Amino acid sequence: MPGVPHPAPPVATPAAVAPEVAAPVAQPSPVASAGTDPGRWGRVDAEGTIYVRTPEGERIVGSWQAGAPEEGLAHFARRFDDLLTEVELLAARLAAGGGEPKHALSSAKTLRDGLAEATVVGDLVGLRARLDELVTQAEEAVAAARSARDAQRAAAVARKEELAAEAETLAEEATQWKQAGDRFKAILDEWRAIRGVDRKTDELLWKRFSKARESFNRRRGSHFADLDRQRATAKTRKEELVVEAEKLSDSDDWGPTAARFRDLMTEWKAAGRAQKDADDSLWQRFRTAQDAFFARRAGTFAERDAEFAANADAKRALLVEAEKIDLSDPAGARAALRRVQERWEEIGKVPRDDIRPLEAGLRAVEERVREAAERQWRRTDPEAEARVAQFRERVAQFEAQAEKASAAGDARRAEQARSQAEQWREWLTTAEQAVKQR
């Protein structure tokens, strides 16, 4: 149509290029804008035909009939700048890591392949070099994305293998049934959230997990079936123990019955647990019978303890009396002690904590009475008196010999006699002290 520019067919543009990708700040384009100097890259003839210069020569890109020829050349230069902007937007998006690398690669190749017929005037050589660079970058991004997907797939497979192995271990070894069951549920939830595993591998791993879970469920079911049987046996045994405990609760045979209750408690623990409701009910009956017996025993022991405490007070008073026994008359002291001992035995038992100090006090009195009798006997012992007299006589004898030798001028014999006299005097002193201590 006259007056309207007739461009060549439009160049395809990437569908994935969205307006928002213009936001990243890209580096200045290495390709020069054609709008500032369109005559550098093309020309327009007098008929309005627009040419672009290429390494192969000039190529017609369109015609301009709507105005001055220079305006037509500027129009096609602007179309080049629009194309350059589109390329740089694609470069910015690729540099920012946005979008799918495969789509960016496809767009870059489409733009590059369309340059041969692009109806634009500008640096087509520079733009092609720029697109070659973008294609290389996009191919690298595609390879990186592929590697990332492969790594993600490998990680997903590895994780599912770990989960399957854990499930198999739980199936064989777990005994904490609730915790293991909860863990199986958590493994299943995590399993379902893992993506990227190929179907064949996923099916194989799922079979391992599913088999392990079924094995665990069978083993857990068998365990609880055994537990139910054990609980039934425990219930029967505990019912027997309860019956015996209720019979013993009225016993007055305190020692043997208390011992039997201790044995019953040991047997109760060894019987295991019944179902909770039954176990609680049986335990309540057992404790009631046990408490009834020990409450009656405690009452009886309280009366006994009061009696024993009174006996202890009586023995302490008797001990005070015994400690005042006159030891100057050993015969009278022994008689008084016998009377104390007789009354002591009549009083009876005392609390356990008082036994030792009271008995020790009485033994101390008994020891003092015995020592007084022994001292009296030693004082009246004729052999001890005879030894004292003998030692005294020998001292006098050696002193006389010393005087006689000294008078005769025999210093040696005098000194020898005096030494012997001194020795016998020491023995005399020891004998006299022994008699006095009796």
C-alpha cells in the first residue's frame, strides 16, 4: 500500500520472555545501537528501498513510501534496536537464572536463526556474535540444570534407599512398638514428599519399604498376642495371691505372716502385669488385705512398745539404785547386786535401742562389785604378806653386810652389798604397793 512501509516477515520472539525480567540490571550491550547512526549499517535508495549491509553484501529488508527515505532507514534501525533489546532482556534473564534454561536456549537459537531474514538495519554481525554467546551460555545453563536434576534425582534415590534400609532395620530389631510405629508413619510421609525418582527404581524401593512395614506389623501383632496371653496368666496368678492375702489379713502370727506377705509381694512382681483395669482392681484388693494385717500388727506393736518403754524407765531407775551400792562391804555389795539382778530380770524386755546402754550400765556395776571383792581377798592373802616380810628381811640383811664390810675397810664388798640391798628394796616397794592396792 502506498505510504506504508513493507517489512519482511516478522522475526519470532521467545514466548517465555515476561515483562518482569527487565528488572535485572544487565551489563551494557556489546552491540551498538543502530538508532544513533543508521547509515553506518544500511542505506535507502531513491525509490525507498531499504538495504542492510552484511558480510555477504547488501540485503533488501523492506521499502519506505510514507515519507522521506531517511525516515524509512531510521524506522528499520529502530526495529533493530527493538530486536537488540529483546536479546539483552533474554541475556539478563539468563544471567539472573530465571526461567527454564531450555526455553532460553530455544529462544536464543530462534533469534539467531532469524537474523538471516530479519527486516532490520543494524550491526547484524555483532548481534549474531552476541546470540552465539547467549546460545553457549544457555547450553551451559541447560547442562547445569541437567546436572542439578541428576543430582537431585540421585539424592532422592539415596534418601529413599536410606528410608527403606531404616524400615528394614526397624522390622527386624524394633521392640519399642509405639515409637517404631510412629517412625514408620513419619517415613511414609517423607517418602511421599520425595520426588524425582524414576518409576522403576521407585517401585523397587517401595517394595522394600512395604515388605519391611508388613514384617514389622506381623511381628508387632505376634508380640501383642503373646502379651495378651501373658496378661491372662498374670491375672490368674494374681487372683490366687489376692485370695491368700485376704486369708492372712486376720492372722495374729505376726512374724511368719509378715514374712509371707513379703514373699507374696515378690511373687506379685514376678507374676507380670495383667490388663490395666484387672491389674488395678486386683492390686487394690491385695493392698487392702496387706494394710489390714499390718495395721493390726502396728496397733499390737504400739502397745508392746509402750510396755517396753515403761520397762526401760524402770531399768534405768534400778540402774541408778545399783550404782549406789556400797563397795566397802564386798559381801553386802554382792547380796545387793543379786537383788538388783533379780528385779532386773522381772522387769522384762525394753526397746531395742535401749538394750545395749542398759546392759552396759549393769555390767559396769557388776564389774565394780567383782573388783571390790577381789581387792578384799588380796588384802587378806597370807602369801602376799609373807613375801613383803621376806623382802624387808633381805633388805635389812644386805644393809647390815654393807655396814660390816665398810667397817672392815672392804669398799668393794660394801658397794656390792649396798647394790643388792637397793635391788631388794625396789622389790619390797613393789610388793607393798600390790598389797595396798587390794
